[in-house]
Amino acid sequence: MRALLALGANLGDRRAALLAAVATLGDAVLTSSRVYETPPWGDEHQPAYLNMVLLVEGDSDWLAVARGLEEAAGRTRDPERPFGPRTLDVDVVMVWDPEPVLSDDPELTLPHPRAHLRAFVLVPWLEVDPWAELPGHGFVADLLREPGLAADARDVVAVGTVAS
């Protein structure tokens, strides 16, 4: 089973949080995007994020893995600010087993219900998979040509790799 995980951090040592998550996943990581600095999404009154995506593989409960990574990074959830700042956010964007897994379970909706709106997910995803397709929405490359997303994509700036 493969999964696409989107990671973001905007509190504390952002790069260290991403690096720790990648290190924890170890050999499950098939490939990773570069690290991108992006403006906050959904709640503009907070610091900029560092974002990246990972393509991972294994027989894991990827939601449990994502939550474990967040917990290890000291993530706390503020119900008053669902899109607020965080030490680490890990979203399960897609799962393939081997075909795309579709789920409307409120605990884990697949594909991620807002992935098609988030240039900070789509730009790094396109980097690791130029033929990426988001079920129900089309090819990632085409989505990024949509006027609103194309404008947002200009704000997604590569700043190196997780180790740099």
C-alpha cells in the first residue's frame, strides 16, 4: 500500500520538525519533494509554513502514523482555530492499494477533501509525480492551471530539501 502524506510546520524549528518526521518514517519513504515555504491557508494570522510531500509505502494505518508523527512533534489541536498554527501537520492525501482508495469516512476521507484547493500540496505532489491524478478532480498539473490555484502556486517557493 502506498500513500501520499502532506507535511507542514509553522511553529518552532519548522525544518527540524519535517526532518524528524522523515527520519521516523525511515525506509517507508519512497520519495520526498523539496521543502516549500508557503503562506498560511485558512487562517492568515499566523507564520508562514514549510511544506513538503512524501510518497510512502507499507502496510500501515497511515492516519495513525500521521497522528503519531504530529504527537511526537508536540502538536496540539485548538478547536477554536482548526487551520491555526502547528508544530507539525500531517495529512493523508491519497492511499493506493494498488488502485486509489476512496473513502467518505469522516475520520479519514480519501482523497483528502481539500487537496484540490491547496497549491501547497499540489505543487510538491507534482514534483514527485508529474502524472499525478486526484480522483474526482483530474490531473494535478491541470488543477494547478486553474486561475485561483495558479495564483496561489506562485506563492509556493522551494527553499531546499529537508536536510538543507
